[in-house]
Amino acid sequence: MVATTDPFARPAPVDIAHHAHLTGVFAPQREEIDVDGLEIRGKIPSDLNGAYLRNGPNPRFDPIGHYVYPLDGDGMVHRLTLRDGRAAYLNRYVRTPMVVEEERVGHAIWPGVTDLWTPEADEVGTALAGTTRDLPDINIVRHGGRLLAMAEAAPPYRLAPRDLATLGRETCDGAMAVGSTAHPKLDPETGELVLFNYLLEAPYLTWSVIGPDGRCTRPPTVVEGVARSVMIHDMALTSKYVVIFLCPLRFDIAAAMAGGSVLDWRPDDGTRIALIPRDGSPVIWIDTEPFWVWHFANAYDSAGSVVVDYVQWSYPAGFAKESAPPACGLVRATIDPATRTVTRDTRSTHSIEFPRIDDRLSTKRHRWVSTVGKVVEGPGPTTALRFFDLEAGAEHKVSAEGMIYGEPIYLPGAQDDYWGAFTTDLRDDSSWFVILPADDLDAGPVAEIKMPHRVPAGLHGAWLAE
């Protein structure tokens, strides 16, 4: 983070031309369109009917202050609908009150999440004075009759299923009254959506549950034993436990007020693992060495232990003062609640992210984990999809010349199953959605669907089967 002499001064414009996450495949897409009959190479499987929705940071206007990817940026949801071998595309901004006000004046008003300056009433009115930008730009969740654009640690925004129009903030019958992180987890067996939220002040960490009908069955419940505020992006879920890793990326408001970073990596604190029994029993804490986690693949109960697959980093790049590049890998942790110990098995040392499974296997034993990665290790964009067969100990890589890949998604069809992902061709800036047969990844795509305009690199999505 770049320190400023006065953190409360009105921020200057971001130098977009030289910002890695505002140029190239990350450059904002301000056009909103609704197009049917998309161009298709190959053939969309006839048994694959539904819609893929993907969210991501996409600033409505050129930003001011700081732009910290992936935390900053207005939400834009892209929807690809597949039906009877045809494809249609629709994209819409998540129109928060901040986006609506900025559209009224024609420029950015609110700065990034690490900036302390906020607009005053004479500029935005009393209702918005002193507010920070809402950022429902990370994930998409459908549950209990609601379609939700998820933020990092705040209430989501509800969208209209028909046209993705923004309906307003949503608390899900009070379960998200204090907010929700972007990665709640669905239990396919019970139909419950389990979520957590971290806070800057005590009680620092809560969890809650939404029943399959959309009603709150557990209101925000304090996780006992948390003494400080740390950033926690994702969680895992088993039939018995909510699994939360508290890595030592701490919020430091005093440093931010002095012009420094609001987030500080403190490895001396170590990482703490919370196993929160879903029946309300006391939390089980396990202390271990420091590491960082953005995303989990899945977790499940096994012979009294808890098995967790996730992408482990030695530290969070961009938030730590480290000279060596961060080490990364796909890790399986086996946690023993009785002895409060954890053992790890590294399944891959590739630089990967966005691990996904067949969502129908959430909380259960799974075989496959898909990720985005690279053809050649080192800095740069994600030029490959990497699939890991955890039973066979095998790996499959999918790549094509000039192509950049986004998060993969599992696509269960009526007869066969597939994987899909948005891609962008660096040679002509065209974007595509590729569909791969799950039982023969090396065969290549069965269909490639051309998007009517470039879909910027984004974050997470969901397949909504018909």
C-alpha cells in the first residue's frame, strides 16, 4: 500500500493506465447488453440446460484513491443461459446506492476500501454522507428463493432472477443482519445455507444458518475465543462442523489512520483453526503455524477427523512485507478434534487458485478438485485450468495458446457432466465460455461459446440448473 501524508484528504484518481488490475483482461467493461443466439464452435450438449452466473469487480467509473484487487470494484454479474443447444448472454451492474449516485453525477465519488475519506452531505446527501462503498462484487448465491450478489463482509444485494435488476440489500430473515462473507456454504443433505462474518470490533466473528425455505434458523451467533479482528475470506463445511481458518492477517485501524495499511500480516500470531460444532457445542480450537488461505475446495468428516482441501499460501501477496515470492499449493489437512492436532499432505505445488468441486458433493468425500493455474510458473495471468484427481494422484491440464482462464464451474447435465469456464483470447480480446467433458478432460472442449463482448477477468460464480 502507498502511504499518504493525509489519509483523510480527498483521494486523487487512480493511475489506470499503469494499474495491473485495471488494464488488459482486468479492464472494466461498462457496456450492459442482452443478446441471444450466440456464436458456437462445436455443439452445446443437449442435456445441459441452465444458467451460469459470475460476479466480479468492475468499477462503474474510473476509481479514485486506491484500487486493491480483489477487494475493490463495483459488482457486475454476467449470465450465460444454455437451453436446447442455444446460448444467450446478459450482464448487469449491481446498482448499490453508491453506484446510482455516481451514475447521477457521472464520475466516481467513493474511494477504495483502504481509503479513510468519505463524502459529506453537501455532495451526496444526508443518507449517504459518511458511508463507504458497498462492494457486492465477489460471488453469486441462490438459496431459499433469493438470488444474492455477495460482498466481502457485509449484507449482500438481492437481484431479480429474470433480468438481474438490483432489488436492494438483503439480510435473509436476519441471518445476515451483521453481514456475510462472500462464501457461505450449502449443505446438500439438509438444504441449509451456513455462513459466517468477521467484524472490525468485538465480537469479531459470528456464524448463522438459513433453512432451505429461506428462513433464519440460527441468528448471528458469536464464535467464542476470538480476541482480535482478522480477515477471513472463505470457510469450509462438514456434516458436523463449520470450519474456519483464522490466519494472521490483522486489521490495523491505527496504522490506517496514520497513512499506512489497514491490513497487516503478523506471522508471529500463527494460524488458529476453529471447528464450530453445528449442534451449538463449544468451539474446538487448534493452533498451528502461520499460513494464508483465500479459498477452500471442500471438507468432510472421516473416522472422527475432519478432512479439508484448500489452496495454501505462505503469505497473502500484497498485504505482507516479504521479499521472496509466496509459496503455494493444494493441501489436504486432516484435523483431529480429540487431540487438537493437524497434519498436512501437499497434493500440488503449482501456483493455483479458485478450487472448485462438484457442488453436489459439498460436505461429502470428493474425488476431483479443479483450479485455475498457469502453463509456466511465475508472475502473470492464469493460462490454464488444472484438474486434480485426488484418488488416482493424477493431474490434468487444459490450456490453449493465448487464452486466459477464469474460475471453473461444474456443470451436471441430465445424462453427462461437464466443466465450464470463461476465457479471454489475448490475441483479439474476445471472450468465450468453454465446456469440457468431465469424464475426458484431455479430449478438449465439446463447445466454445463466443461472448458478444469481452468479459473482464472476475471472481466467483454459480451454475443454476433448470
